[in-house]
Amino acid sequence: MKSYDYGECEICDTPMQERLIKQDFWIQGQLVIVSQIPAGVCPQCGEKIVRAEIGRKISDLLSDKERIIRAPQISVPELQLDLDEMTA
Ligand SMILES: [Zn+2]
């Protein structure tokens, strides 16, 4: 796949670098992670941009319920924020 010129970071003007990233999405109350997403990542501040074409592919993928059902499942830690501890 040929690399794409993401230009400079909108926040700090550093040239963006192409990386494969993971992103999480909530789809109907379910956490879904998409990996291997080509994105421009700012090495300075961490800002990420995904081009429109890739964004469309991601939304196609996320609308494919069969694929979500067949995908490998991972478990994630769920923490409860305990506000009582703050006053203790
Ligand atoms: Zn930046």
C-alpha cells in the first residue's frame, strides 16, 4: 500500500507520520476495537488523523453485524469510580 501525505499537525505543525493504529468504537452498547487502521500520527503531541476514505471503510466494517459477531472477543477491565474514597 502506498503511503499517504498527511501534511502537518493542525495543533503543533509537526509533520505527521503514517502509523497503523487501533481505535475503539461503541456500537449499540458494545465496545468494538478496529486495528490496523492507517492513520497520520503526530510524533510531537499524539494528534491522529484518519483520511475520509479510511473513515468510510471503518464505518462499513462497523455496520457489518455478522463480522462483529464472528470476530475474536477480548475482555477489558471495567473499573468503578468510587467517590466515597475521595472524601476519606
Ligand atoms: Zn501535533
